[in-house]
Amino acid sequence: MMQIRWVRGKEQIRFNRPHTFFVIGVRGGAKSTFLEAIGQYYLEKGNGVLDLFGSRDGEGLAWLRSPYAETKKILLVHGENVSVTAPCDTKATTKVTLSDFEKYDIVISASPLYLGPDDEFVNAGLLTDKIYKRLSYKKLIYGLCREAANLFYSRLKISESQVVSKAMMTYLIREARHCGLALGLDSTRYFSIDIDIRNLSDFIILKSQGMSGLTKDLNWLYSMFEPSMIRNMPRQFFIILSKEGSVGLGEFKEIPWHKQERENILKAVGVSVEYGEPVEKGEYRGAFKTVGDLEHADIIKMYVEEGLSLNKIAERIGRSSRTPYKHIHQHNSKVEGAGFCPACRRVKSTFDKTLARRGNF
């Protein structure tokens, strides 16, 4: 499937290790296909794949027509208020647990399964957070992220600032081996990803570089390879650099089940999607984060079902006691006026028609 001729030094790529692969090349240069090929190696070693951030037309769904669809357990994850019918299991991202990453071999988070880009970014951040919390594991997870910058944006959506987002992403990659996470990242430009993250990559893979050629940091490769070959490298070829300094020229076979341009992949793999009303997410406004629909519903559940006091609820969600007080009154006002709470209904809470009454309420 993949062959490498080492020009300088020699490396053995072991797919039972949490390596980070960073692929750089022009659009249409088979970067996504290469990352899928790496994913196949991890699957064949008994590990799992988490497919994040495909194109807007859902290229990650192509796994459903791969040979692994017949032998591996696949889970499609989707946003709230999105109904998905598929030939495999489906689950809202907020319902995904750490045990799901052991139970399923391939977990797919595809753009068409969310209400929009913001919804996808937030949920992808939640997924990577879940993996980061793994204290032990039976198998590695290969996180396939087709546009590395999107991983940063997903962190930004659940972080209070760009500085914190970058720090979280860098820390995630640095600590990936401890939570059993391998990563496959791609980008059209070398500098689109911060140097702190590039330096953490175990392997940098260069596909066709187009008219821009190599960045100055990599100009030394022109002494080993013809510039014309680097600019117009055939799709099946790649140059690979290891963190140990080895350099190789590789070739891999095209993936026959990879999504084609203009193809309706949802129809091709038998997936149908229905969209509901968008869920309101908590957003950072400076250092303050607003309360989103999910957090609102959790407040009501803790108050009604668990019987927690305002102070206990505030302690659990990390806010002042004013926050649960405010949202319980908002909830009751909506239920009394409209017959249901829109925030609870958007996240399908069973308390959407229930008055939060207890004590002074």
C-alpha cells in the first residue's frame, strides 16, 4: 500500500505508536487520501480512527463504503437538533462517552451532520476534550483532521482567547501519547500552523507544492530532489521528513473509496439528515462565557431532578449562584407563558414543559 525509499537516514513508521503526521501540499494533491491511507494502517493494527473536519460536502463519510464498513464498528456523531439516519450507529456529540472510543473502530464527525461551521467547531472541540481525558486505553485513536487550522478554531470556540486556544492545542499534541492519540493533520501552507505545533510532528509529509515551491525553511531539499518534481509531484508520491532528520521519497496507492468531486456522498452511502432549530452555544465575551442551551438544561435538571441547591449548582458549573437563579426564573417564565422552554426543547431536555418549583420557587 505504501513504499518509502529513504534518501538520508532510515525510519520505521510504527502504527502502534501515537505519531503525529503533518501533510503539506496544494489543493487536489491527495493530502486527504494520504491521511486516509495512514488511517487504514492504524485500523489494521487494531486501533481506531476519529475522522474530523472533512470538506463541507462530507468526505469523511466515504469510510461507510470502505472495506472496513463490513468488518469494523462505525459511529456517526452529529450536532444537537440534527436527526441522522444511516446504515450504522449514530449519536449526538454531547452523548459520546470515553467508552465509545473503545467500542467503535471508526468515529466520523462530518460537516453535513451539523447545523453549520460554528456548531461543528464546538462539537469537534468537545470530542477532542473527551479523548484528552483518557487516563488509560486499550487501543490508539488516530485523529484525522483534514485542515489543521480547523483544530485551532475548534479549540478557540471553547476557549476564552486565541492565546489559550493555541496553548490547549499545543498541549494536546504534546500530551497525545499519554492519552493514546495519534494525529494526521494537513494544510496547504507550511506556516498556517504555528511553529510550536510543527515542531511536535513526528513526520512532515510534502505533497505537490505548486507554484509557490518550498518555504525557506525547507529549501535544502532542493539539493536532493528536482524543483520541478516538488512543484508538480504526481498524486501518488510524497516526500517524508522525520523528526530524527531522515528524508525519504514515498509512493502510496490511491484510495478507491475516497469521495470524488461533485459526488453526493450522503446519497452514495445511504445517509439522510434532517435539521432542526439551531442550538445556542455559550460564547466568550472577553473573560465571561454566556450560558448556552445545554448548560441551561443542565441547570434545570440539577435543580428539579437532583434537588441541588443554587449554591451547589453554581459550584458544579463554576459560576456564581446568580446564574442558576436567573435561568430557573427564565425557564419558569417560558413554561408558564408559552407552555415550554425553548432552550430545553432545542436540546431535547425532558424538562422542557416542567416548572422548576421548589422552596422559594
